[in-house]
Amino acid sequence: MLYRLIRPVLFKLDPERAHDLALRAMARLAQHRRLAALLHGTLGRASGIPVEAMGLRFANPIGLAAGFDKNAAAPLAWWAVGFGFVELGTVTPRPQPGNPRPRMFRLPDRRALINRMGFNNLGADAAAARLEAMQRAGLRPPIPIGISVGKNKDTLLEAAVDDYRVAAQKLGPYADFLTINVSSPNTPGLRDLQNAETVASIVTAVRSAGGGPVVVKVAPELEGDDLRAVADAALNAGAAGFIATNTLSTANVPGLEAGGLSGRPLRETAIERVGALASHVGPGVTIIGCGGIDDAPSARAFLDAGAKLVQLYTGLVYEGPFLAARLTRALRASAAPAGT
């Protein structure tokens, strides 16, 4: 109810400015361990449906998707409001400003967003330093942290593998898992890397850099034989799983801003990709569902399709920061035996 009172005010602001204000508030919470723990306890600890995946334990299957907290500003706060894991980034080896503003747009009637951020981030060294400082201060959350890595915009495609390796070397020591992002529509040429041979090379490079399990994030446009070929190549190179999916390019959608479309319009396609991957790779491979999850039925649909974990981003914009805790409680209640 509190967020529904605040949301009209936030929606009068430019979407990126509203995002920055929200992230600053979460970053302040993340500086106070006791306050974060108190809030976490008040929300009922958002536990009770633990998940084992990739050799990691998740208190619940609801995670924060990459893109919301690119620079590791507030990991502890995401735990405090009920997330079972968080994915930071996407982080590139060197800092970059991203694409010109405006670069984020709301579509309230569709419960959707369009973004063309372009991997705006402070770079791998800054993210690593911030995570190191959090560890020393006892502010690292007791949930798995994933870090999404990508290439810099001005790095030639033929040198892209080195960018992923460098980012992984710098960030691997602070990550429970690493995500390879070759599927954003907002960096020119990036999706050209989304082929079997190149994905295998990037997975090999990231794994050689050390760190935890490696997952590959795929585009919703990748389907059929192409999706299966990329999945097989990634697994043969040692990947532990996949995120399905990234945002949908608006390049062929008349009347929409250029960028990547997220939220409810992506949901059915993302669920289909989860199901296609699950049927192809089998139960031993972790699939993380992402795209349009904003209530318990949509989260359940991804899990039923074969995802072990799910991620939120756009849903937070429309439903507020406590969405993860609400979803966890709803999923737990639906799984409880009658009379309990």
C-alpha cells in the first residue's frame, strides 16, 4: 500500500531519475546491517522454499535481475526486502557512460519498460573495490551474488573474448556465479557473439578466470536449432546454466522507442524459451527464468516450465521493492499441505 501511494509521484519523474532515487535509498539501507536484518525479519525472512542449484543454496527462488544494481550499490538491501539472490551488473572491464539520455521509458498500459542503457557502469575495478569494502565491513548479504559481465562498446568483436575474461578475473573473487551477457540489444554488434562457436570461447575464457559457476543469458529472439546449438556449445564448454531471457529488441516493432522491451509483453516468449531449454538440456542444468514476472501465477508459470530460479526487474517498477517477499510467501502458501 505504501508503494502504491508513492508510485504516482515516482511516475511523474523521468524513469531513469526515479530509478536512481530508488537505488540511492536502497544503497543507504545497505549501509546498516542491523536495520537490514530487522527489515528482513519483519518480512518473515522470505524463506521456507529453499532451492539447491549450481552447488549453491538459495533461501527462495526469487532473484533480482541484472540491470537494476549495475555497480553493486545495495546488495545487502536486496536481501533485506526478501530476495533469495541478486545479480549485479552488467559490468564491463572499463567504465563507460552508456547511451545518451533519455534511455529508459515506461509503458504503463502494458506494464512494460523499454531501455537502451548500453551497459552504463563504473567498470570492473570499481565494482570489485566496492564488493571488497562490503566484505571487510560485514555488509555482504547471506545470499548468492551473481555478477553479469559484458564487453565494452568500443571493443572490437574479435577482441570481445578478452573483455569477458578480464571482467571475470576482476569480479570472480566476489561472485557466487558469473553471467555472460551476449544478448543485450543495446550494444551494437553484441548479439553477433550469440553463436555456438563464440559462446563456447567466452564460456571457456570466463571459466579459466576463476570464480563460481557460469551461466549464459540468451535473447528471446534466439529459438529452435539456434538456441539448441548455443546451449550445447555452452554446456560443452562448462556452463552451469542459462538465463531466459534478456529483453526483446524493439527494432521491428513500429511505434516503440528503440531499445529492449521488458515486462509483461515478454512473458509468454520467455516462458517458451525456458520450456525449450529445459526439455533440451534436462533437469541437471540450472535455468533462470526472467521476463514479465510480477505476481505469483507468473512466477509459478516459469517454475512449472522448468526454471529452478526466477528474476525480477520491471515488476519492481510497478509493484514496489517488497514484491520478492510477497511472491515468496504466495509460493510457499501454495506449496504447503492442506491444514498447515
